[in-house]
Amino acid sequence: MSLVPVVVTGMGVISPLGLNCQDLMSALLAGTSAVARYADLERVGGLRSRLAARVTGVDPQQVPRKIRRSMSLMSIYAYLASRQALAMAEWPEAGLATGRLGVVIGSTLGSTETSEKFFADYFRDYSLERMKSGLFFQIMGHSCAANVAQSLGITGRVMAPSAACATGCQAVGYAYEQIAFGRQDAMLCGGADEFHPLTAATFDVMHAASTNYNDSPGSSPRPFDKDRDGIVCGEGSGVLLLESKRCAEERGATILAEVVGFATTADTSSIANPDSAAMLNCMNLALADAGIAVEEVDYVNAHATGTLQGDVAEAEAIRDLVGDRVAVSSLKGHLGHTMAASGSIELAACIGMLQRGELVATRNLETVDVACGGLQHLLNNRKSATNIILKNNFAMGGINSTVVLRRWIK
């Protein structure tokens, strides 16, 4: 349980559904799909999926050239989202370099696009003469976190978790722990990723990418639906500013929500196939950390990506936890799977739901798979005075993570 109350005072989003939190929430509540067919995917031999959820409208030129040289698209997304979070929180410029503000932002990999361009050139004649000096800073594993800290002059702790689909959720949890135990006063935290055909190919090779809806992009992915056929990969960044309640109140900051619990666990039963018992354990540990009884949970924001096995395992775990008493939905049908950014973008959306008193339904869920039944699936948006949200993100490699949010009441 947290020794120091931890609150959210700022949020920033660069997503396939909008370049700020307000646009994201408007699109989610309107039931908009960000998924489209991309001709670039047709050039990849053996790749069956043609769908992706891409960010549009970001001009890299808006980032000063001096700091942009070391950034790939994912770092640009993380930088812009971080600037939004700091602005929303009205974080003072003088507070950036005190050492009490840190950064926890992760990605699945370094920039795949940058790596591809380098090796395409390198293999022409095995020469390094054309290699740019800033290339390494775009492909290193902690590229997003380092670029955000460097560009904004943040001198506190810098961490860069890399746990695929669980990354953004883990980052928020780790930031929560840093503040809860007094190591930092505030943390910029979340995840970022950029789309590349090899991302979709990774899931396609495992028969986990959506391939049946290439001619009707808005119909996929389909979390929990009987006709789901896999993931649609996306990109973007979500960044939250967490700080201690004391720090926020001293600054007179507007508090958006409270982070009250976190757990992350390893499922060692399989590196590829999810296990419902391990997921259930993670959720129970997060609630125990929060000191919250399962009866207090009002809504579960599921990871549910639209895969055959993953959705069933998570549905079983949620059913064992709350039965059909609690509303459940996934945002992947709107956003696609934004990979390392999914946890933090979806957490920002959860906070938006808390503030608006309205829960977003699962898009494309038309007929619930019998194996995913026994839950209170949201088929339509619902007005709800929600207090406690349990947010899941589960990743390949057996990495599970859950964050518990509480509506802020003055």
C-alpha cells in the first residue's frame, strides 16, 4: 500500500484517434475507429494483414531541430505527449531540473524504421561512411525516456521498461512506486511506439494478427466477439504526470485522479500463451496493494486485443474476480493495439471516463463469444458515477500488469 498518496495532475496523448486527450475522448465516446487499410503492408511478402491504426497530423518539424536529430517517430510522440502532460499540470519550468522530477517511459524496441534504413544502406557495400552520428540515439532501448529527459532538462530518475504490451501500464506503476516511497516528488510516465510492417508481421507469423477484415477495416479488431481474428497494430504515446498529493496541493494543481494500487507479475506457464490464473493473481495483488475490496471495483478496462486465446484467458480471470457484477470493456476496437503505448493511452482514457461519468463500450463487440461470457460486457456507452477502475495490460513473455485508479474527490 502506498506510503505517500499519489495523484495524476497531467495527461498527454498522441494517438490514432487524436493528438490530445480531449480529441481522444470525443472519438472514443463517438465510437470512432482509427483502423485503416495501408498499401505499404502489401509490399511485404507473406504478410496477410493489411490493417493498422496510425497516428496522423504530427509534423516532426514542430520539434526543434536541435533535439529532433536524436529522435525517431516514437520519441517525437513521447516528447509531444510529455509536453502536453506538463502543460495540463501547469508544472513550473523551474521544477524540471530539481532532481525531484523523473521519467519512466518505455517502448517495445528502439526504432525499427531507423534500424531498417541503416541496414538497407549498410548491406549495399558494408560501409559505415554514410552512418549518421545520431542514429544510435534513435534505436537504443531507452530512446524515448532519454530523449524526453534530455529535451526537457529533467534531471531526476530515468527508467525505460520494455515489456511489449504491458510497458505503458508498468511505467505508470513504477512511477507510482517511486513517488509512493518518497524517491521522487513527480514522474512523467507512460509508453510510446511507432508502427512498422514488421510489428504486424510478428503477430501475423504467430497467427495472431487480424486478416479477415482487410476490406472492412473498421470491423476489426473485435475484442471478446465470436468472430474476432486477431490484433490490429497501432502506434502513439500516452504520458501521465504523477506526483505526490502533498506536492500537488502545495502547487495548487488540479488533481485528475488518484493511483492507489499496482501489481506486475510473471506468468511462467508459457512464454506465448496467457494463463487466466496468473492474470487473476495480478489483479488480486493490485487490489491488495490498493487496500480495496473487490466489491468496490466499478469498472474493468480490459487489455482484450481481439486474439482468440488472450481474450478467453482474460475473460475467465475477470469472471473469477468480479463475475457479472462489474462493467467491462476494451478500447482496442477503437484504437487498435498501440503496443507499448496502449497501457498509458488507455489509462488516460480511463481518467477521462472518471471525469465525465461515462464508460466507453467495446467497439465491434456484436456477439459475445460463449467462452468470453459471464461478464457484464458494455455493448453501449453508459453513464456511470464510477469511483474505482481496474486497468489490465498483459504481454507476451508472461508479463502481467494491473493499475487501480480512484476518482478524485476533494
